[in-house]
Amino acid sequence: MIAQPPPPLKRWITRPFPDSMDQRVAIESLTQSLGISSFLSALLVQRGVTTYEEARLFFRPEISHLHNPFDMKDMDRAITRLQMAMLPEREEKILIYGDYDVDGTTSVALVYGFLKNYHPNIDYYIPDRYKEGYGISQQGVQWAAENGFSLIIALDCGIKSIERVAEAKTLGVDFIICDHHRPGAELPDAAAVLDPKRDDCHYPYKELSGCGVGFKLLHAFCLYKNIDLEQLYPCLDLVAVSIASDIVPVTGENRVMAHYGLKVLNTAPRTGLKALIKVAGFTRELDITNVVFGLGPRINAAGRIQHAKAAVQLLLAESEAEADEFAIAINKHNTSRREFDSSMTEQALEMIRQNETLTQAKSTVLYDASWHKGVIGIVASRCIEHFHRPTIILTQSNDKAAGSARSVPGFDVYEAIEACADLLEQFGGHTFAAGMTMPIDNIDAFRQKFEEVVARTIKEEHLTPLIDIDLPLDFSEISDKLVRIVKQMGPFGPHNLQPTFMTEDVYLVSEPIIMKEKHLKINVRQGSSGRSFWAIGFGFGHLADQLQAHKPFSICYQVEQNFYNGNVSLQLMLKDIRCV
């Protein structure tokens, strides 16, 4: 086996302390008006919160802050076409069409579940991941036409489906497209194309999930039909799940919808999500992290292992018995998914370790015809955990190579893939995640060209794992109040991450404890005296031998509450350790 270099040290990047004259004034003002420490005020000013009113809105997002949906390009056309389809004299058949991932299935459950209360001739369609692939499929269009549907509302897909939409038009089927992926140079010839990333769309918020765009369609529908918006707001549980699972920024309008969606999830979740929460084993209040790692993978597992229609059926379930049945089945799919994920990841890592060219490359492109298409995106993410660089995992699907790409912070993998478009049959996605298909014969040429593009454009620092640190924190500042106020800064997610702190001059209070052979538990204090805290480092067991009782070290971490046997204590969740 080729000798492997030690993993690179993580980069600790501490954000600048807000120290300008205006920022110091803001810190003092917030400290007095909010009755909090100057440390917490500095944390708020770092995030652009500088006045009492901004703090009020930051801590208490209001549903009234949602933007006017008619500010979105083509929304008026979408509502006009939808209303036409619903006219009593027309009673057109409407098909709700969505992608097979979490964003797509929550979108379908949202729009179908709401509109079926106002229109009887409505159904939904999820393409088969393996037989039809991503996006609007020829099979889906044909099925719609053969079954008398004259309007398709496409959710979380369609922005690049030029040919499929044109084909549908010749068959008498119109499209309303609700997408959030980047458009190409040409837009589909649809009745309406809703996508805040359109160059000619001046909607104030660009980072909606696909389900978020579907929600804005319903928002506009309610305004047009004078439907009380209180009937729509309970659907925000689905939007929150999509925002969390699709890893979109938790800022602006997304933060408002995630805030209220989590409230629904934690107080009155729909029957299907309630059943899923139960099988996932959650007993305390859910946050974005719980959704990302607990609910999202289970919803995704339906389409990864069998067919994503089961996920929609779960999300639309009305009886508890039906919901429990679907949730148990999906949970089993998730167990199977984990097994595929684990074995494929080890195969992929071994392919890299055994190949010096791959080991030294700036990117990773791997292909194995036997790999399960449903988990290649997960495997790409796992590879990045070990080899921190843009990664594409390919497998065979319908005599083509189908791939899933993941990137590292700071590098736009979509642009790199776009530069290789001449070798691809289709592609689409975001800055940090994308999908593609290509002829199998093109794989080697694609691997070479993608590596050339990445090597030319990626910065060296992007190839080293990064930890963003908000502020240095003295242990004397750690308190229940600090944790309580930090928690209110959520929902946390991209662009509003949970605060990470750094403390130097830390010492062991007792011998390190190794848990499950790889995790680290240490009791630490700062300096020669003062309070001590238990700190947990998942995957940090290998550092135990480097920590010595009388030698200082530095830690970066998040402060959280630990619930155990009815007791609540504060603990530090380690992000990294640096021995002096």
C-alpha cells in the first residue's frame, strides 16, 4: 500500500472582533438594551445585528417578513394558468411532479396536499431514480399525456428540461416550473418558470429551496383566492425539512420559514412526520441538525433503495396506523442505505489510497459500475471527510455513467463541471452539490479535464479543512444564560452557523477517556484554577496520547446542554484540539 501522509491540520480562522468605533457603540448599546454581556453583544454585532430592533427581529422572526410572492418573475403567469385549470368549465387534470430527494418529495407533499383541497382532478408523480433519472423524464411526460393531464407543476426540477417541456407542449401538456437550481442560457417554453436564480428575476431572496419555491406558489394562490394564510402556515413543517436537508442558507426568508416550520414540527407535526420522529428516536425538541441527520436521510432512503413515492405517501398519511407503517418501512430502507454507504465508502477510499495519482490529485473522480446509485452522493461526502477536495462518484445507470458531485467550502463545483460540459449529456446543481450523466466511454477524459479545471482554479487553502471560529471565549463566560441566548440565535445552518469558540491555555483535570475506541471524553479547565467542563470529541480518540496532564493545549468547540438521567449540565462539543 502507498504510504499516506498524515491528515492536514485544520485551519482555524477566527473572525475579526468587531472593534470599529461604530461597532463598539453598537456593542455597548446592545449590552444595555438587551441586558446581556458584552461578549454576547459582540457575537450579535459580528452577525450584522447592531440595534435593539434588529436584535428583536433576529431573535423573534415574524411571519409578516415573508416577501410578496408576486415579486417573483412569472408568478402572475403561474397563478393565471393554475386558476384557468381550476375553472369549473375546464376542470383540467393537474399533475404535481417532483424530484425523488427530500426537497422534491416534501415539495410534492406540500403542493399536492394543499391544492387537492381546492381541486379534485389532481395527482402526483415521482420519477424512478434508476429507470428515469433526475428531472423531467420522457416517461413522465408520456404518462401525463396518456392519462389526460394538461398541466404539470414541476417542483425542484425542470429549469433545464428544454426538450421535455417542448415535447409536452406538442402533446397538449403545459408546465409551471418551480425550481431553485441555476438556469442555463435558455429557459424552457413553459406557461411559467418560477426560479429566483433567473437573471431577470428580481425577487428579494435568491436562496429558496425547491419546496420553498412551491410554498411561494401556494402563498400567491392564497392571496389571489383570498384564502386565509393561517391555512397554509402549518405546511411550513415540510418547508423546514427541505431547507435543512437541501443545505440551503438559513438566512432571510429561509430563516423565517425554518423558524416557524420547526415550531410546527415540535408542537403539531403532520401525522407522517410525527411517525418519522418516533422511529428516529427523538424525544426532545428538534433543531435543524436533528432534521439533517435524523429525518432527512430516512425520507431520502425511500428513493435511494426503492421508490420515493413511499416518502410522499408517508408525508401525506392521515391515519397514525398508516403513517407508522410507512415510517417503519422507510426506517428499514435507511438501515439498508447505511450498509450500502459503509461498504461503498470503504471501497472508494481504498481506490484512492492504492493509486498515487489519485492520492496527489486536487480532485477525486471514481467510477464503479456495481455501486448503488442511491448512495453515491453520500459516498462523495464521506470521501471529502478523508480527502478534503471536490469529489465525484460515478456508477452505471441505463448504460450511462451517472454521477453525484460534492465540493469543499469556497469552491464552486458546478462551475467546474460546467467547464467539462462537452463531455456530458446533462448536468445540474448548486455551488456545493451537482449531478450529471455521461457516456461511459467519456469517464477517463472527464476525469482528466475535471482535474485540470480544479487544479487551475482551486486555492490551496480550500484543500485544507476549515473551522470558522466566532470569538475566543474565557471559561468564566460560560453560563446557562450564554447557552440559552446562543440557542435563540438559531435556527442554525449555512450562513448562520452555530457559534464556535476557541480557548487557549487549557489543561486536563483527569486522564482522557476513550469511548467506543475512537471518541474522546476529557475534563478540562482553563489555566491553573477555575471551573472545569467535560468535553466530547467525536473521532478524536487518536489524540488522547498527545494530551498530557501538565501541558497546555487549545480547543475550539461549541457549548451545548447535556441531558442525562434527568439532569442538565453544560458540555463542550470539540471541533478540534491543538497541542502546544
